[in-house]
Amino acid sequence: MKQFVITMITVIVLISFMFILSGCKLEIEATDNTVSASVDGDTTEKVDNIIDWIKERLSRLFDTDKEEQQNV
């Protein structure tokens, strides 16, 4: 269990640094009872590209393409 927690923390830290180093901008505003967050268009595109990159790597790691071809 300890190894799992360490792995999850490492993944979260690495993903956070990836978003920070890619120049993503997040604006958060808080009022009395609400919190609103927004990102600019460049950030949205960068985040989408990062998520696509992660999905591609995970599909390579777990061979999801081969499983999908077998199901067809």
C-alpha cells in the first residue's frame, strides 16, 4: 500500500510540473459563496495536447489498440 501511495504522489507531482512548465495559465476568483476558474485558449489547447499525449502513452503501455482490434 505504501508503494502505491508513493507512486500516486509521484504521478501527481510530475503531472503538475508538466502543466506548470508548459505555461498553462489558470485564473481563479473567489467571492463570498462562489469560486470561478477560467483558462485562456492557448492553455486549453496545451492541456488537450498533454491529455492526448498521456492517452497515447497509456495505450502503448497497456496495448489498448490490440484489445480493440480483437473485439471488432
